[in-house]
Amino acid sequence: MIKIFDTTLRDGEQAPGFSMNIHEKILMAHQLEMLGVDVIEAGFPNASPDDFESVRQIAEACEKAEVCGLSRCYEADIEASIKALKKAKKPYLHVFIATSDLHLKYKLKITRDEAVKKAIQSIKLAESFTPRVEFSPEDATRSAPEFLVEILEEAIKAGASTLNIPDTVGYSTPQEFGALIKYLKENVKGIDKVIISTHCHNDLGLAAANSLAGIINGARQIECTINGIGERAGNAALEEVVMAIKTRPEFFNEKTSVNTKKLLATSQLLSRITGSHVQANKAIVGKNAFAHEAGIHQHGMLTNRLTYEIMKPSDVGYKETQLILGKHSGRNALLNRLKELNVDVKPKDIERIFSEFKNLADKKKDIYDEDLILLATQKTDEKYQLLDAKIISRMDKKAEAEAIVRIGNKKVSAKAKNGDGPISSLYSAILKATNLEGTLKSFSAHALTADKDAVGIVNIEWKENKGKVWRGQGGDTNVTIAAGKALIDILNRMEIARKVAKSSRK
């Protein structure tokens, strides 16, 4: 069993733009406990009064998870953590000190021997409060391996129950990190009595891969954060390492205690709290993680989900796979969606609907169900059809328009040059082409969907010279063309009425 050590509320919250107040931290801690993480690193108690109080309240609130406070190898830090965790059901102390020569020389200005001494003293103080003590040699992946062996052996003797190996600056590769874990496991005396943990940063985009390489080579705990938030490029993403282990059981031969069905809800809660949303293509929890637009992929998905999905959407909290209809989609996906919408499509209309769908997808980014219904229910066997239109409209001149209208089997073109606006000039051209008489009585337009390139729906009322009022509707991404289609709709309605009247006289 691999332990999941969540540091969203400590390392994650340290990242610029991800600060949370006490109420938000407690809310997040409850969600993490429901998610099933083993350890919640609640904060750095000696960093600030707010951090202390949040760790204290989270420690009191959590029932199942171990609650951890972070401390440098300073007495004041450890005492603050002990005080904050006093009422925790399962208190957990995490102490760290830098071990790379770079950090020792320029940051701490101490020798290796002094670092070992501080580590021993700190671990013993922490162990006097709780047996759950973790020790981290900061910047381990840039530390001398022989010195890591030395300080880790002393940490075990002092009472550490977990040894965490941090790739603090995300410098390592999976091969290197895995080899380091293996080296320590083989060379540190007494390491078989403690848990080896990983804490990998994502500066080179390798945090999850490095963490999993650690598991393959003997680590039994992963330190990670929801959505991979954290210092600089962030930490290993909890959802990624957990689902890798779950999805590839034959490879890792391990499990975690995480309820993966709550991953999406946990991710979205963090996004709402911080106001920072994950990118669409984020693994596991991004909105496109289980979305398919390419026609080849959609066809495969409709045949067998396993062709293009290695996980079930429901396993991480999504309801279902999304077949996104766009310019890359094929006939199968389009017809499948229309079937789901209970739209009956006749075989003879398939090519026409698919062609118009492709044209619409080239015009607008997102295709909605309302768009599809409009496409599928448009009639093309009527007498009148607006085939094309060209409109020129300027602020200081009359608008000009040319309309090409199919009337039966003929194409008729007409121009108008005196319109008060683009729609007025287009209507004048259509009237010339069709010999329609009458006046526009009312005009209204609205967006069919909420996106910026939505299909516009135009509804008009047209009054014949004889006094009868007709109502028409048209839709298009261009509202002027939609208006032209609405007038054509009226012409077709008039034609149908004439045919009905003629038939009834017979």
C-alpha cells in the first residue's frame, strides 16, 4: 500500500496566488480527508500566527488522516508544531534541513557535521512528542550520495519513522531519481525499518514521473498536491500519481487509499477556493481529459471505449465521456448526438446536414445541441432558398447588397444600393429577386447559445399589401444572413399556403 502525503495546504499554498484563509483551509482539509489521503500537511506553524492557527484547527477537525506540521531543524519551529498539533488525533511532525553543499555553503553557512547534529537534535525533540516523525534532507537530488547515507542513518537512529527524499528544485530525471532511491535503500543501514517517501517538484515537468520511479525502486509514500500546485512549477499532482498506480496495477503492483471518484470534486473545490483553474488538457481532471473531437477517435469510442480511453471517466468523478462536436468530427459522432437528442434524420438528409455542420464548425468554436437541432430541422426542399449574399455597409454611405436566391430550379440574382443598413439593403435585394411585396412589421434577434460566436436567431413579422401578417425565422452565425433567411422562410410559408389553398379548391 502506497501512502499519500498531501501537502496542498503547505507547499501548495505557498505558491503565489494560492493563499487560503483559515476557513478555506479547513474546508479543503475536510475534502482531503473524504478523498482518503493518509497524511495532510496542514502548514508551517512557526511561519506566521495564521499558519499556526490553521494547523491547530485542522488538527482538531480531522478524524482519520494524520495531520502534519512542517518545521526546520530549529527548536522554536518544532515547539510551535508540537503546540499546534497538541489536540490532533494522529499528530505527525516533519523536520527538514538542507544537505546539498550548495545550500550548506550559501544558505545555511554550516558544515555537513553541523547539519547532522542539528538533524539529530531536532528529530529527538519531535520524537518525544509523537512517533510519527519524518525527516527530509532538502535538495537531496543535488546532495552527495555518501553524505545522504550518513545523515539518513543518523536520522533513523534518532527516531525518524519516515525518510523523505526531496527533488526540491525539480532537477532530477526518472532514471536518476529511481536510481537514488535504490542506492539509499541498499546502502542506508536500518532503512528497511522506516518508510521511504518522495517529494518531487515539477520544474522540468517530471514530478509525477520521478515520484513513480521512486515507487518502483522501493519508496512507499508520495508527497503531492491537488492539481499539482506548489512552489514555482508545482509539485507532483496527486490525481496523476494515484491514477497511474490505479490504471497500471500490473506494472506498479500497488494500491492507495484514495477514493478516486472524488478526485474531480476535490480538484474543482481547490479551483473555486483559489480562483485558479486547471488547464483544459490537464491530465485526469482537465475538462478535455475525457473529451474527443477527432472523427477517427469518436468513431473508435462509439465502437469500443477502450480504443481511446485508458480510464473510465466515472473513476475520477466525471459522469461520462464527451464527444465534442467540432470541425474534426465525423458523421458517426454527429448522427449519434442527433439520435441522443431524439432528432429523426432521414438517410437522404445525412449528407446535407453533415455538410452544413462542417460549414458551421468552421465558423464557430463550439457546437451546441441547439445548433444541431436547427441544422437538422431546416428544410431544403422548399421553393425558395438564400444561396449567397454579399453586403457592403459603411458608416457614411448607404448600404449595398447582392442576394442570390434559388426559386424552384432557377438561381436569381438581384442588387440593391440604397439600404439604410445591411439588413435593409439585403431585404431590398431579396424583394427584387423574388417580387415579394409588403413591409417589415417587427424584427427581433437573439443568440441561440451563450458563446461569443453563437448562432443568431432572427424572428420577423411581414405584412402583405393585402393586410395579412406572416411570421418567419432564420438562423446563422451572421445575424444579417439570419435575417435574410427569415424573409426567405416567409416566402416559403406563403408558397405552402398557396398550395394548400389551391388543393382545397380542387
